[in-house]
Amino acid sequence: MISIFSEPQRAILASDSRQYLGLAAILASHGVFSQTPPPPLQPEVLRTPGYPAFIAPFMLLWGPQPLKALVAAQAIIGALTAVGVALLGRWLFDERTGTLAGVTYALAPMSAVMTGYVYAETLFAACLVGGAVLLVRGLEDERWWLSAAGGVLFGMATLTRPIGLLLLPLLILIPLTRMPLRSAWRYALALIASFMLVVGAWMGRNAFYFGHFGLTTISNLNLYYYNAASLEAHRLGISLEEARAMLAERLSEQPPDDSRWPGSREGALARSIILEHPVAFAWYNGLDALNGLRPGFSFMLGLLDESGGTRDPISAFIAGDIPAILTAMRGQRVVILLLEGYMLLFTGLLVGLSVAGSLMLLLRRRWSEVVLLALIPALLLYLPGIASNARFRAPVETFLAILAAAGATGLLAMLSRSRRAGEAD
């Protein structure tokens, strides 16, 4: 935050940030969700409205570049999210696990870094945790309307990042695996109804303008440009650029369609390629998605204005270039090396303890916790494939913090029992 207050433009990292700000500006000035300046205002369908709608009030109050106020608000949201993580950990396990989970998330470097950028991850994480808090509390207190309120927040999360739409089947599983079916159906139905009330309204708007009851066109474009292209690159042993050129040639050979939905041809081609090679896609997309577990040095260096001319040591490490690692590290200040070491250590511990927590939940057959804390994060990391990077891990760290805390307390309990057994012998 100190970096942003001294140089606010650091909060704008790439084209996504500029698109969010452009959409928010037109929304604030004209009340229309559009990327094109007037006249005329063309309805936007590439992006969803959640994050631009969050930014727009800041523009009304602080002008077209309210970066300081926006980052300050995101820092507050991040702190409130940590409280939600602690509550979830307490309700799902116990007070000690909840406290440890909240502290773990509060110390998560990637989540802290993302509060300094004009990206949707901080808001997305807050909506996910808020929805989970309401859903779990509703199930605990047997109040279906709290589950419905949770569905609203999950719907808002989906309008913030469209990937949330694919979480709906897993969200429905939470009440179905937590209580008998004769009771669970009410909570699942309340969740679905409120979720679709939010998301369905936006999809209905798109159907009105574009004749397609869909959420966003960016899903088709990402599937084509990243997932399908990477599959072909892996499968054929060619570069990603060559695979994209090959897909573009195949796309040009496709007959035109009468769809008004942008990206429909790209999406159709991408899905056909993936369905032709489902096993290869599942494997290679998973390998690509491991990029989401990188510590995120480049994001931290960007905030600190240390990225210019300095190669990310982890990028060099992944490439197997040891001399490049040493060269990159030699050009950095000691404080930067310490921060990178902390990010690397935290990421390793978080992932390792999360695996331990997942195994513990599986052995205990706590299926609703497995769905919420393990399957949802896994899906969020897996789906982007080669487009995945460390910033996509920020929302996932909310649930992984609880999972890691459960794993840590479980391991400590096992060690304590083992020590007592040894003393008794």
C-alpha cells in the first residue's frame, strides 16, 4: 500500500486492469456497461460487471483514477476476508484451527500483494468466503435463508470472475454431503435459486442483446487461445505460437455461423479439439495449471518497482537454468531476497500442509469439507490451464489457509498422541 500511495500507477499492471478501469469509467459517467466511448454505447459482453461496478463509486467520489482509495478499500476487504477465514475454520473445526487459519491467511503474501493491484482477485476472494460463511452458518443453524444469502454472494463472485459459474455443482454438494437428503434439498434449492437470480439476470441481459443466454464471451476466447492451443502444442510437440497459428488457420476454414454471440466459432472449435483428445487435455491442462503454484515474485517486484531489468529467479529455476538463477539473485537487494524467500517458504508450507489436511479429511470422511476446502480450490487452479499464474492463487489461499491449519493441528495432535504413547511405554 505504501508503494501505491507514493506511485499510484503501479496498481495498473496490464490490459485487464485498464479494461476494468475503462468499463468502470463509462459505468460511472453514463450508467451503461460498455467498453466503447459514446456515441454510441455498445453493450459489453467480454467482461462481467462485478469488479467494474465495485470501482465505479470510487470514480464518482475521487475522479477517473481513484487508485489510492481503491487499494485502501481492497486492503480493508482483505482484512475482513481474514476474519471470514477464521470464522469458517472455527465453525468447521475448532477455535484453535480457526485462529490459525485466520493468521495464516493474513500472512499470505500473494493475497496481500493482490490488494495493491487493479485486479478482481481480492473482491472475488471476499465474495467466495462470504458466501461460504453464510452457507455453513445456515447449515449449522438450519436456516435455509442464510444458504440463499450465500448463493447471492456466490453469484456476485461469478459476476466478478466468470470461473465462479463452474463452481455451482460443487457448491450444491456441500449441503448434500453435510446432512440427510430429506433436509439438504431445501438448502441446495435455496442456493441454486438465489445464485441464478443474480447470474441469470446478467445472462438474460446478454440474451436480449446477443441472442445467447451466456455469461461472457471471454470463456470461449480463453478456451481457444489458451487451453486448446496449449493442448495442441503439447500433443504435436510444437510451440504455443505455432499451435495458435494452426488453430487460426483451422478457424478460417470453418463455415460462418449466424450467431450474434462474439467468439462462438472460437469456442466451438476449441471444444471440438478438447473432446477429440479428452485424456490428453486433462493431463496437459493439469500440468499447465501448476503455474498457479508459483510464489508470484513478479507481482511483488512490480509493486516495489524492482522488476525492471531483473529476471524472476523462479522463472529461471523452472527453465533449469542455474547460472540464470544466480545472475538474477545477484542483482537483487537483500530485502528483496528475503521477501522472495518468505514467499517461497510460505507457498511450500501452504501446499504441503493443505495436502496433509486433505488426506486427514478424506480419512475422516468429512465430505462437505473436502468439497469446500479441497475440490473448489483445485478446480479454480486447474481450469485456467496455461493461462494460470500466481494471482489466480490469491482467492484459493482463503480455503487453503483453513485446510493447512487443519492439517497442522491434525499433525500436532498425532505427534502429541505418539509422544504420550511413548511415555506410557
